[in-house]
Amino acid sequence: MEKDFLEAIGLTEQQKETIRKAGRSFARTQIHTELVNELRLAIAGENVHRITVVLSQGMGMFGPRYPLVLIDACAPAITTVYEKKQIEPNIMWDTLGDIAVWTEQYANTHSGEVGLTQLHWISRHLVAGLLKLGRLQFEPKPFSYPYRLYRYGRKKVLVAQQGLICNTQGFLAPSGWKTRLEERDTHLIAHEVDPESGSIDRTPSRWAMQDLALLADTNTDALHIHISAGEKLSESVVESSLLQARKVFPAHRIFACNSWLLDPSLSLVAAKRSNLVLFMQRFSKFPVPFTTAQIFERVFAFNLKAEDVPAFPAKTSLQRNVQAALQQGSVFRTMGGYLYQE
């Protein structure tokens, strides 16, 4: 007996009935038929951009519940993509379960209403563009960050590409000094990135080219790690996820992540052996651009800015510690990081 799609991805019976009832009301309309056909074609072609456009068009016409109606109508096309890629059913359902996570998030912020608005993000799930392997999600795509990773003897060296603008602390900024990278016949001159702080050294370093082996640059295939809400990031579950990813994607050597969970300042507000700090310490850091540090919306509330944090009614020790750290002048950043497996 085939699984019920909405049930298999983790939606509740009430959510399922609400979506199916809406689906029945659209069933005989021409525009619904056209959108379903367009979405099926986009899924079959693994066209993430087109999937997002179709889902967005539907939401614009019929509201945030409608993308779930479309996804349900295209369930066979979605599972076919996973089957063609020979992805195990348990991985497929775990991955597609993110739809339920974001449906619940929408309900939490809209008085229990059923809806889905994270359309570009979920579009990747519909074609197995990323996979949930245990606790973490992994998306194969080019490294893309403006850095180069070299092996230099027994150590790894990350350097900034040409023309990044940095502030006096060595983090990316709208104005400041610019990085330079020069490849000469015998030497490379570039700014090294400190793996612990993630800051870029203002003074360029010099390496003999014969001593360097390029491991990754912007075009190198990488596994991008995404961290959804869920169980704690204990060492065991994180290690299990990484091991699974290495088995599913054996050709990939570099893992990349962009998150508040990589911010070295977490060591100021969480216990030394806490899951947060141990996860952060796994990664070698590099700076990424951001407007508002993710920690404010993830630890406090969505859309919260740094200036709103002091007055927030803190309920957890982490919230209180972040408030205290801000009062003491600490700076929180969204940070990039990488892991490299030989």
C-alpha cells in the first residue's frame, strides 16, 4: 500500500484535511489544471527556478495555502525524481519532511493557519536538490565563496580572493581596505584567513607556489550544510550526519556552512562543552556578508535587530547571556566555515 504523501512528510491529520479540502475546491478550475501541469513539468525537469515561479504565482493568486495544494497534486512527480536518483525512501521522506517544518512555522506565526511561504527553499526539496541525512541537510553545489583553500605542508591555508572590502578587524564591510591576490611565477601573495576568528589578515602573506596545492576555490564542488530546527546538535548526531553525507556524496571533499552557529562569539554566551560551542569549533571560519546577525532572530524572535535585543523579555539563559554580552560590547556575526576531508 502506497503511503499518503502529506501524512508521510509529517503533516497532521487536520492540516492534511485542510489542504485536501482546498484542493477539491480548485479541482475543476482551468487555472489550477494549468498550474499543476506546469509544476509537474518543472519538477520532472528539475528546474528549481521554475518550480519557485509556479508556486509563487499560485500563492499570489490563491494565498499561502495553495502551494501545499500544488505540491500535493504533484506528489507522484516528486517521488519519481527521488526514485530516478536512487535515493532511499527514508531519506526522501526525511528530506520532504521540511515542508511540514515550515508549514508548522507558518502556523505558529499566523494563528494556526495552514500555509507555506518558504517557496524557493522548498523548491530544492521537491527535486532532491538537497538531502536530509540525519540531523543535517546537505546541498551539493559549487563552493562559491570568494576564497581559495590550499594545502601547505601539513596545514591548510585559506586565502581571500582579490578585491574583498574589509574593516579594521578583518571582516567584510561596505568600506575599508581591499584584499589583493597576486600569482607570480614562483610565489603567491594573498591575505590569509584566521581559521578560529574568521578574520582576514590585513598584511598579505607570501608562499612559494611549489609548496602549495590547491584544494578548493569558488568553482569546486562542495556540500553545503543547512541546519534546520530540531533536535540538539550533539556531537554524536552531527558526526552521524557527516558520516552519512560522506557515503552518499563520496566525491565531495569540502563541506561549507553559513550560519550564526559558526560565530566564535558563541563561546562568550554558551558553556565551553555545550553542543553549540562544540559544533562551532568543528569548522575553520571565514567572513561572509550579512546585514543583521542571525543569532538575534534565531535565539530571540524573527525580524529582531540588535537594537531590539536589550529590551526583549528574556526567558532562557542563552538569551540573557547574549543580552549581557551586547552590553559589554561584544559583536555577533553570521559566519562562514568549512570542513575538509582528505
